[in-house]
Amino acid sequence: MTTRLIDDTLFDSAHPPRLVGARCSGCATVVFPRQDSCPRCSQRAMSAQALPVSGYLWSWTLQAFPPKPPYRAPAGGWEPYHVGYVDLGEVLVEARLAIERSQIRIGLPVRLTTIHAYDDESGTEVLTFAFEPDQEGGR
Ligand SMILES: [Zn+2]
């Protein structure tokens, strides 16, 4: 089965997965996903910035209802899942959590991975990004 990433503009590389955001050359603010102007100083001086692949779980919740489109449910139907904000040092990234409920806690060291999102019309498996426990214990 072939696979593809849900949105190439979110990734600096696929194997291993690495996210790309943007850094403001005016005030050094880092954002994810990328945007054209800085949310802090409004300058249109954003350049691509590959993000660290490991960080810490900053906050989390249960996604208890299906997100709005463009979200697509997997073939087996929608099921609740955990989402969190991950502190990557210079930026907080909202992501799915590939972590057992009993393991989820604020401050948990986590590492970027990819997980199944859905299969598209051509039978290609579409992957989205998520964070899993970092067995090496983080920074
Ligand atoms: Zn700025």
C-alpha cells in the first residue's frame, strides 16, 4: 500500500518525519503551521523553519466530536482521540497524541511520528502527524 502525507506544506521531511513552521526575521517569533505574516509584529518576513522533533506535552484534551472539514474520518468511522499542545521550545504545536490514556500527563517527553488518518479515493493511505512517548526521555 502506498502512503502520502496529509499536507506536504506541514513537513520538512517525511522519513523521518519533521515538521516545518516559519520564523519571523523581524522579531524571531516561530509559528506552526506556516503563515505569510507574523502574528506578533505583523511583518511579512516569514521564512521556513524546520522544527525540533521532540518536546514536552504542554496541555491535552479528548477530541470528543468530529472536527470540521477538511478533517476526514477513517474508514472504520470516527472515534474520539486525544489531542495536545506540544512544547517544542520556541513554538507550541497542536497535534494528535499517539499515547495511551494512562500514560498521558503534562510534561511527558514526546517525539514526532506519523499515524493513519484515512485512505483516499485511490487507495492511498494518508498519514498525519502525531506525537508519541519519547523513550529516550526528551531533552
Ligand atoms: Zn515578528
